[in-house]
Amino acid sequence: RLLWRLPISEKPVAARCAMAPESAASQRRVLLVAQEPGAVVVHFMNAADGSSAGRWETTRIPNVTAMPGAEPGLRVAGDGMSQAAILLETDAATHQFAIADLEFGRDGRLIGSVVVKRLGQLEAAPKAAAAAYVVMQGSERRRDWVVLLENGKLVHSGSEGETRQLTATPALPPQLLPLAAGTYLLTIDTNGKPGFTLLD
């Protein structure tokens, strides 16, 4: 059943929801990404237990565009703090890309400034992407990412800028599973069977 509606002024190009662990009362968080001329717009909400709408915390990241098909990462820690990661293009014509890291307090407000880290140049246009956090209890706050390219290759946070070709086909939208021992990507083999491929 629909519990509530809350409008935003732009059309979202990506979204993510996350739930806090029991130590933070399983509270809900919502992240929306939108594009406006010259900037990416990020809407974040602490939706508490989800029974009613919270307030949007809106911030703009100038001089970037949202990467096509990019799934943002969103994590809620046991203390109620939230982290988000969004893959961006800093120059779509030359395939320059970056990742933006944001942190939000328990009250849903942005802490400090958005940190945009430039990641270099892709060898082909991006097709889809994803960012995700290790969510296992007791793990360090590690954020991983992957970008699928139009030429069939991919690059990820552990590849040091090198592209690789998988034998299996990555599922779309990309589903990234970071674990303490390594990061896995959901793929489909030649028989149509899903499985997770280690990105090493």
C-alpha cells in the first residue's frame, strides 16, 4: 500500500533506498539523483520508520552530468549516519569520470561538502554503473564501484584503471555485492543462469 507521496521539481534519473540495522531501529533512507543544466541534483531523505514522509535535503554538484544507467550506493550505519556514492561524468565527450561521496547526519542534513574524486578517463562510453558499500557487521566502511562500457568491457574500483572482459554477461542494471573478502558482480552465463563473478 502507498503510505505517502512527496514531490520533487526534477525527473529522477537514479534512486536508491536503504534500511539501517536494528541498532538504528531499522530506519529508512531515500536517495534520488536528477539532472539539471550544468549540475547533478541530489535529494536525500531520512524517512525514519517509513510511516510518514521526511523532508528532502537537496544539494547540487556543479559541472558534472549523471552517468548513464548509474546505480548510486547508499549505506546507513548503526549510529544512524548515512553515506552515499554517485558515479558521474565530468566530461562526457572525452569519457572523463568521477565519483561523488556524500555523508548525512541522523537528522538527514548533509555533513560538510560533497567530495568529488576524479577517476580518470574511460576507454569507451559508459553503458551502466553501480556503487555499493560493504554492509557486513564489523566491516570497515569500504565503497566499491563498477562501470560497464559500451565496448563490452568494464572497469572497477580495484582494477587500478585497467579494463577487463568478463566471460559472463553483467546483469542490468548492475548489481554489485561488496564483501570483506572481495567484490562480486551479478552476471548471466551462456546458459542464462545467474551467478556472481568476483572482480579481481
